Amino acid sequence: MKISEVNLDGVKNYLGVYDDKDDDLILSAMSAAKKLIADYTGISDEKLDDYPDLSIAFYCLCSDMYDSRYFAGNYQSYNNPTVDIILNMHRRNLL
């Protein structure tokens, strides 16, 4: 699946969210996840769809952002190993 094909309903299903009360938060997480992927890899927004496996990282990032929203005050450095592996495979800006 391409990142551009991922929609709010798909992310909510992945998260196990079945109401609309957090829709704005989830949409913000989706936007942030896409920007993070593009910035981290150096792949333009237009080219992200050329790498379908990035959608897995996208879902994972959305989940991490949603699940850790209550821990913002106690932030600890944590990287999702699945996200790291996928994004590092496509990283263009190695500086």
C-alpha cells in the first residue's frame, strides 16, 4: 500500500480506535508521520509512494505517536526498531 492511499479510517482501524473523539489527534499524527518519513529519508513527498514498505513505518509512527500522547511530560528517547530498519533502508541524506 502507498502512503497516499492510507486514510483516517485505515489508521483508526490499525490503532483499534472505533469512535471519532480523537480524529484530530490522529490526523495530526498522520501528518507528522509523513513529514518525519520524508525528512528522515530525504525522499520527497511526491516520491514516497514509490516505496510501499514506507507505509508500514507510517502506521508504526502513527501508533507510537498516538500511544505515547499521555507520556509527553515523561518523554524518553525511544525508537521503534521496525521504523528504524525501514527508514534507514531508504535514507538518502546520510549526513
